[in-house]
Amino acid sequence: MNNTTSVVTGVLPQALETLRICTAVLGIMVYSTGLTGNTLSLLLFIQKELRQVSTGLVFLLLNVFSTIHLISLIVEYIDSIYQVQVIANAKFRCQFILWLQNVTRTICSFLAATVSLDRYIRSEYPMKSRIWCTVANVMKLFLLYCSFSIVFYAFFFHPLNIFNNLYQCSFPVPSTFRRFALNYLPPIRFVLICVIPVAIMIGCGGKMLWNIHQSKNRISQRTTPAQPGVTTIAAPASQGSNVTENARKRRASIDSMLLMMVLSNVVAYIITQIPFNVYTLYYGYETSDDYTIYSLIRAFLLMWSSVYFGVGFYLFCITSSQFRKQFVTKIKIVCACHRSALRRH
């Protein structure tokens, strides 16, 4: 029995050190590539022609708040892995950073669901989308998301939410705020930023997939060759019919592109967000006596969840040829402006 205990005791620190090294290495890659990708995406989303469309505006807001969320995660990552505090202040680390993480994560989750809903409405109700899918409505929803998130997570600014004697962010015991943070908040947050957004994204993506499948079936039925033995006279195709058919094929390709972006967004969200939220749902913020184990697991899962907030640019490049073309065009314009500025100097 003693031998078994000693083996377990020796294996656990080794496993934790391996986890710390993996988190340290992967964290640098994830956060650096995420910030780089978001910066490159911003070059496209700030264009006027994209900002004037509801979908483009939602993507712009999602990009901005994903970047803010990544920065807040980097602060905790540096503290947990390298034991270096960006600002050695309890109110900044325990109150502001935790509040900012939760606010931006919730807003990003709502915006991700809004993107899927916006695309679904545009494909399912093209006429009504002119009234529903507007920039003004997007801003109204955005302000609603911000107001709700800011107020809902305001309890993090409780004056006793500071470092304890071990320099851990800790709520006082016993405390109503501690009970809310550990027992009530995780399931509520799990429903708000996991269950509801995922259900909306899967529902919209599934319906769009079904619509495209039905559209392809109708096209294949119209292009089915005549049965042998039956004399048919093929009417010459007019130029108008060719234009209509080309327009129909173009719309179908655009729908397929948007569907792939929606599905990739859903898959990325599920894979990256559910593990961390399940962990906080089960353990809460500070239920482990060994803070080292808790902080390492939390840092690793936070790093993994941050993949979603920085992977958008790369997903769009993979799934959308039009996005790649616009990005290359934008880079060429920026380079041309830079060369022109150098010549003037």
C-alpha cells in the first residue's frame, strides 16, 4: 500500500510538470497566432462595404471582443504558468480580469449565435431579411448583450474578492457571493454561453444544410436526361435562361460556402468551449485544496478555449475562397500605400 501511494505521489508531480510545460509551449503558439489572425481579420472587417452589412458588422464586433478576451486570458496565463503578474494589484487581477473574461466570453458567445441566425434568416427569408437583418438591429442586440453581461458579472467587483495569504483570488468564507460564484454561476453560465448558442448554431446550420440538399435535388431533377427510346426535341437555350441558371448556381455556391463557415464555427465552438465550461461547472473557481493542480488545469483549458477566439481568420481562409481573395487584395492595397508613403519621404 505504501509503495502504491509513493508511486502515485511521484507520478502526479511529474504529470503536472508535463502539463505545465505543454501549456507553456502551446500557450505561446495559440495566443500569438490568435492575436495575429484577429489583427489580419480586422483589416477586412473594418472596410465600409462590410460594416454596412449586418453579417459583416457582427463579424467585426466578434473579432474585436475576441481580441479583448484573448488579452484578458494572456494576463491569467502569464500569472498561472510563469508566476508573473502583469499588474501586481488584487483589484486588477481578481476583480477586473475575471470580470472582463466573463463579460467578453459571454458577448462573443451571443455574437457567434447571432452570426448563424443572421445567415439562416438571409437564406430562409430573403425578403424579410431586408427588415430584420439590418445594421441598426445588430447594434441594438449588441448593446443588449453588453448591458446584460456587464451587470450580470458585476459581482466580481466585490471588495473582498482579493488575494488571500497564498496570493490566490478568493471570496470570503462564508459568503453569499462565494456561494453564487461556485454554486449558482457555473450552471447559469453553462446554459447561457454553451447550451443556448450551440443549439441556435446547430439548428440554423442544420436547416441551411437541408435547404441546400433540397435545392440540389431540384436542380438534378431538372437536368435528368430523357429516357432512351423517347423522341425529344431540345429547345435552344436562350441567353436569359443561361443567365438565370448561372445566377442559380452562383447562389448555390455562396450558400455552400456560408454553410461550411457556419458548420466549422459550430464545430470549433463545441470542441473548444465545452471542456472549460464543464470543468468550471463541476469544480467551480476554487474548490481544490491544492491550488497548483487547479491553476494548471484551468490554465490549460483556458488556453484550449482561447483557440476559438483566434481561429476565425484561419477558418475563413480555409472555407471561403472569396475571403482569401479579399484578404490578398487588401494586403496588396496596404503594401502599395506603404510604398507610396516611402517614396514621398
